[in-house]
Amino acid sequence: MLPHGLIVSCQIPAQSPLHNKASTAVLAMAAESGGAVAIRAEGFDSIKAIKEVVSIPVIGLIKTRGVESGVYINSTLSEIQMCIDAGSDFIAIDATGRSRAGFTDLAEFVGAIKELTDTQIIGDVSNVEEGKLAADSGISILATTLSGYTSNSSKALPDLELVTSLVKLNAGPVIAEGGYRDLADCKEAFDLGAHAICIGTAITDPWNSTKYYVDGLVEKYAK
């Protein structure tokens, strides 16, 4: 069962000096020490390194850039297998319904995953229609991760409206993820029925967090 509480995403962009498996493992340890109930991690090496140092569940994913359909979160069965081999307790997949090579639809891909492993699947979606599709395809945990990353989703993050809509589906636990920096937004998401909140950049990426504040301040206040 997915724990109730704060999930911390330990994914560091290539531009950051912290971009290596040792750093992500230390960040995961710090997150667990601070009270995180799970870690979201990307890449075989990082997942494996994190699993060796934390006792809380790890949500694993592999990102493959340049996929024509836009699907890049665990887009193939080989990536699912890599997550399993690295020790993932949960597997996140793009559940937007966009096409994947070798599969006619999301339900077929989910079915193939379930033949491969009994590891629970988390469906990353960008709108409520995708949430319905994911639930109908056999996914019992939904996350708002991809809101703002597709052409038919909200550009205003965090997407609290999507949290509300997914909760109303009654399809299983909902993870509120994407753009959560303010404690008030986190509290509201829980009040709306979210089972967990997933925060990444605001906690584990000082390079990106610094850039966020600099970009917001430098033009007017720091010339």
C-alpha cells in the first residue's frame, strides 16, 4: 500500500553539480530522515543506490528523451524491467494514453506490465479524462505529475482542480504532484482528498530552486 504523507522526488537535472547517483542517494537519506514516506527516483543507478540506503518505498522510473509520441516515463517494457531489477517498490508510467511502440493502447501496456511483475503501477496523468482511462486500464494509483506537460492540460501549477477531479473518480489513491512549493497548496491538496503529495525541485534541487528565485527577482530587483 502506498504510504500516506509526503513523497520526495530525488531527480537531479544534468545541468546541476549534484547530478550523480551518490548525491541522489544522500538526498534520499535526508528526505527519509526528515519524514518522507517514499522516494520517487529516476534511472537504474539512482534507484539502486537509493534502495541501498533508505527503508521507505521507492517509486522507480526511467526517462527516455526523444520519443516521438511524447511518452518518456517508462515507455517500454525493458524500462519497466530495469526499474524492477533496481529494486523499485512502485513503478510510475506515463498514463496519458499517448501511443507506444508495440502496444495498441494503454490497457495493453498495463496488462503486459502485470504479466511481468506484481509491482504496483502509478499512472502519471495530465487531466481527468486520462485519469479515467488509466483507471479503466487497471491502474489503481493516479498522480497529477504530467499536468502542464501536455497540450490539453492546465498550465497553472499546482493543479489542485485535477486533484479534486481524480479524487472524485474513486479509483484509488491520488498523488498530488507538480509545482508544489507552498505549504498552503500542500495542505489544500490533502484537504481535497490527496493521499500523498510529491515534491521534487523545491526540496532536492538547489540548482533549480535557486534559478527559480533568481529568474523571478533579477529583472526587477537585482540589476
